Amino acid sequence: MTSYALFLGCTIPARQPNYELSARKALAKLGIKLVDLDNLTCCCPPPVQSVDLETSLAVAAYNICLAEEANLDLVTLCSGCFESLAMANVMLKSDGELKTKINGILGQAGKEFLGSKEVKHYLQVLMEDVGIDHLRKSVSKPLSGLKVAAFYGCHALRPSEHLKLDDPERPSILEKVIETLGAESVEYRNKLKCCGGLLRGYSDDLALELAREKLANTSKAGADCIATLCPFCFVALDIGQIQIRSQFNEAYDMPVLHYSELLALALGIDPEELELKTHKVKTDKVIGKIR
Amino acid sequence: MGSAKDEKSASLTFPNAVRSRLGGETISLCYQCGTCASSCPVAKITASFNPRELIKLSLLGEKDEVISGDAIWLCCSCYNCQERCPQKVEIADIMYALRNIAFKEGYIPDIYSEFASALLDDGRIVKVSRFMEKRRPSLGLPPLQPTGVDDLRKILSATGFDKLQKKDETS
């Protein structure tokens, strides 16, 4: 059994038990053991990088140190966590001067970054550890007839120089794992464009404008649902629809599911166990198609 | 007190200040082609944000206009610009460097100040409520492990991050 230290982050335990439950149950079913380490903190994603980039790197490195001490690679669910941790890991491994500087800071907390571990996105774990064939064989409830709009968001892919998940302009990993579940991945306009999630709270109008475009394009393409990877994209597109309805008088009624939720459903996990009531836009239409 | 002179020296030092910060190193490579602006989802929907323009203003030393303005906070950090820049200018990272300078000088939007305070408080930028924590067993989730907030505070103190926050609180 392959083991990983699970990096849960802040938003998922605070707001999205649907994400955590589906990911934990699906990965366990696929033979991946997740270990919950003590003392992990916020990863310091873009909102903290905006305050101080050097601090963010040091805190990300601190978290990687905890995984190094436990002799485990880290796996992330949230794309914000993936971006900040993978970026710190790659930057510090490749830049000795920066590593020395950050280790000077980490010394205050009794830590030293060694660079001995990997930070992985859970899609990489699916591809590399589980494997696409085993994944296909594990599907007991194929999502046949379900049209899914794959949405990568930004920080699973970019900055690609550090994240190396897939081609930042023509990625295919998410479509591949969607189709492995038996669903159809539908193409739509401006697929790789940002959902506006990080502008929420500073400029809600601009954020909603970007989310609205995403919802319009996926609706037009005939998608039954959008598949997300990031909790911020989920908020922007799911809760965002409630705000868009009141602000623009436009109702999309587009279910937004994390890919892990589609995965859990296809693996035969009972929808009742997945806390689907977390969703503001009902998922009934999607569940109905699967049953 | 010689404000014209101060302004002039600020205009010469600002590009250097950006360049010497983490994230800002590549700003001088920009030749203003505009690939960033044409790749930017935010620039498409508002005239208030244009990454090419912000870099130009920074290189011209227009520090006050750049760091006191709204524009630097309108970048959605999507990194499209950075992926496509033919000069390998790290535009999204430069936005962080500019925001970091703004933060240091006290230009701090409320939402970012909230994130920073939350981080100092309990090690997470989004607080997990007691209600959510208590619900976990009934949902079949393992207990949430404690955050290493004591270690974190040592790191935040070593980088001066905690003081950035204090300055905001007392201003």
C-alpha cells in the first residue's frame, strides 16, 4: 500500500466536507493510505504570497519539513496548497542560495528543509501510483451518459515551470481521468480561463463576471456538471451561481462537483456518505443519471 | 523638505527595489510587447488592470501610483501572462513583489489583512469553526490534528511578517 502525508489545508476542513470525504474514501478504495500529520499549518497560497512572498516560502517549506521528518511524500487536494508547496519544494531544491536563506528562517522553529520529498497533486497519484488501468477496473458504477466539463482552474497547472502537472496550454490529465470513469468530457470555450476565485472579497464584481462566463460557456456546451479540482473554484462557481442569480438575474443551475466526488460515485461509494448537501447548486440531476 | 529631490531619487530606486525583492527579479527584461495584457482575463473585463502598464509605471519609478492604487490587487494570479511572456518576465510574481512593497508601506486591503491576522491567530487563513470540528466524527472524518501555530509564529517573527500586521493595527 502506498502511503502519503495528506495536506488538507484550510478551506477544505473549514467549508468543504464533501471534498474531504470523497477524496479520503476514493483514495482508500484505490489502495492509497493517507496519513494525517501533526502540526501542519496553512500552506501560504497566493493571498499570503501577496502579503510576503519570502514568509510564504518559509511556511510552505516548514510544512514540507514535517513530511520529511515522517519520511512521506505529500499529497494535496486543494490547488492552492499544491501551487504553494510544489513551488517552494522545486524552488528550494534548485536554488542553493534561496535554500540557505529559508533554512536560516526555519532554524528559528528548529527545522531544516532537506529537499528529500515530493509534493504531489492527487491526480498525479491517480496516474502514477494507482494507474489508469487499475482505476478503470475499479469503476463499479460507470458514469455513462454524463457530460462533464473539465475545469482545471489555474494553480494545478500554472506556473508550469514549478508545478509540472501537465502542459499548461493543452492539458489532458483531467479529461483522461474523467473519461476513465465512463463519463464524456465535453469541450467548451475558454476552458483554461480563470474562474475569478481569488478576486472574491476584493473585487466581487470582477470575480462574478469571470465565473459567469465559465458558467455560460459550460452550459452552452451542454455539460451536465462542471468538475473542479480546487476549493476556491468550487466556491466561485457553486456559491457564485447564487450571487449571479441575484445580481444578473441569470439562473444556470449547473451542478459543480469536485472530480473526487465523481470518482467516489463511480467507485460505488454511496452518495449518502458524501455530504452532498454542502453544494449550493443541487447535485440531484447528476446523481439521478448515475443511478 | 526637498520633496522634488526625494521624488527623483524614489523614481530611480523603485525599479531597483522591485528587482531586489523575491519575485521581482525579472522586471527589467520587459520590452512592453503586451502579450501579458492580451492573455489576461481581468484586463479583458476592466480598464482598471493592465499588467503591461503596471510594469511600465514601475520601471519609470512611479512608485506612489503603483503601490497606492487599486490595480496591483486586481491580478487574479492565474499566471497566464507568465506562461506566455516571450521575455520570461515573471509577471504574476512581480505582482506579488509590488503587493509586498505596498503591504510594507501600509497600503493594505482589508481582505488581505484578515488573511494575515487569521494566519497569526491559529495557523490557518480560513478558520475551522468549532461546529465543523465537532461534526467530523459524525461524518466519518478523523479528528483534525493541531496546527503548528507556535512554530509558525517563530517563522512569522523571523521574517517580520507579524510586524507588518501590527503596523496595520496601530495605523
